[in-house]
Amino acid sequence: MTTAQILTHPGVFDVDQSLTLPPLPHGRPLLLIGHGSRDAQGRQNVLDFATAYQALDASRPVIPCFLELTEPTIQDGVDRCVEAGYTDISALPVLLFAARHNKFDVTNELDRARQRHPQVTFHYGRHFGIAPEILDLWRDRLAQLDTPTYNPHQVERKDTVLLFVGRGASDPDANGDVYKLARMVWEGSGYNTVETCFIGITHPRLEEGFRRARLYQPKRIIVLPYFLFTGVLMKKIQDIAAQQQGDHPETEVICLPEMGIHQQLLGVMRRREIETQTGSVAMNCEMCKFRLAAFEANSASHGHDHSHGHEHGHGDHAHGHSHGHTHGHSHGHGHHHEGEMPDPYAEPAQYHDRIWQVP
């Protein structure tokens, strides 16, 4: 029976210690807020990430804490900063996408902290999101799978399906971002296709993802779990991948590891921290269900006045959160409607190669 290749992260610190980061404008302490896990290894990964990030810049303290399931709590982290005499605190969620935890639960905890410490100003930053460094990280990982070490039978990418696995959220906006990132990882990669699924909360689930992937009759399925660190759900993905390999030995299954502590992620974290210090945090909240619900409630209470000139901060206005929607790009697409347009999909190989090129 063929055994699935379950790859583990090569080490705790996948970081070049000579990595240099842009300087911080202020020496403000940083709360790194992880989700929290019942898995001891997953909890330790977050603490190690904070240690690695702190080691790159000792100009201010980096305080790890967790939203739930384990300690120290967010309140514990805030108390440490206050005891050290700080009255300005940056807070960053160590989260990949903006769902309820990022938009609602963490901000509620910061509201609680502000009531306990009214002299403190909190500067809440944004999640990792879709960043060029993260795309590069996954492209590098996938390139390694083309080498004889991981691909001894030299299965071509055109005979391979990517199976992108998100955590799953109750927020459609966050689930939609998983699909977007999966598409961007696949675009131009040469793989047959990408299927997107989730390990919990929403659908399609991982088992359905495997079923859909096999419809393409691939020789190989690469499972890409979109997780920062290990934990209960990451291990569940690995178990299901191994089971699927056993049930369908005719198709090779390889399961990539979580992202782990990688210098690409530390670079994104630095940008997010600088945003909190310069007041340039911008979140794409237009499709946020919390914003939409608040807007509907506000409209109902004001006689259905549908003016869109309002601020929204998911209930955390006290923290000075600005969720601007200015993206700094032009929407001029150069469309010419006179005459028949050529079909851009007529030559798929050329299209996928061209789509990543700058005009």
C-alpha cells in the first residue's frame, strides 16, 4: 500500500538571523495575539514565533498572549505592559484572515482592557492577509516538491492537483479570501487545477475536496494546509491525507507542513507593526458581515437613511481603528468595445504566463 508523504517543518527557526527589518518609528510594546490551542506544540509555536521576532529587534518588548484556550491571556499581556509603565500599546493578531476572532473577539478584549486601564491607548493592527511574501513562501515550498527527493516518479505538474485547505470560518468574507489566495497560488503554476476546501466550520470539507480533486484523475494530489502553526486541526489534516492515500493508492498524496516560523512571515509582521505606529492600518471591510449588520441596524434606526458616509470599526472606535478602503490603484482596464475582442483564454499556457506580467 502506498503511504502518503506527510512532510513536517524542517525546524523551529527557518529564519536567517542576519535578516534586517525596517526601523520602527516608536519604541512601543507589541502584543502578539495568537488564537490559542489545546495542543501544547501549537501553543509553543506561537511563543517561539514571538521569541524569533523579538530577537530581530530588542528596541521594544514583544509580548505573546492568546485569545482563548490557553494562557497568558490578552488581559495578562496588557497588564505586563502597564506594569512596565507603558501607556501606548500596539496589538497584532497572529491570524491569517479577518474573521470573527480578528474583527470582533480580539477587539472586545481590547475594549475590556481599556476599561481596566483607561490611561492606555491601544493601536490595533491587521492580520497577515494576502501578502507577496506569503505567495513566495508557498511557491518555494511547491518548487521543492518538483525535486527527485519529493517527486521520485517525476510526476508533472499538469498531472497534479493542488488541494488548498483553509481552517474554515463563520465569516463568508474570510472564507472568500481563502479561495482568492488559493487561486493566486495556483495561477501560472502549471498545475492541473486547484480545489479549495476547509477542515471545519464551513464547506466543502477536506474529504469532499479529495473527492473533487480525484475527478481530474491526477497522478498526484498536493495538500496545502493554510495554517501558520501546528495544532489539533493541522494534525487532523495529516491524518485524513494518510487515510485518503490508503483508500486510493493509485493517486500519490503529499501533504505540505504548516508555514511555521519563517522569515517571510516575520517580514509581513514588521509591516503590520509599522502600520500600527504610523496610523496607516487599512482593512477591506466592505463585505464584512459585521459591518453590514451594523449598517442595516443603523439604517433601521434612522429611517432607512442609506448614506454611505459613515465610519466603521467593528465596535472598536475607542482604539482609533481606521478601516479605510482606499487601495491606491486605478480601475482603468483599457477595454475597447469596438469590433470583436480576441479570446484571452484561447491559449491557456500563454494566458497563465502572461497574467503575472506587469503591462
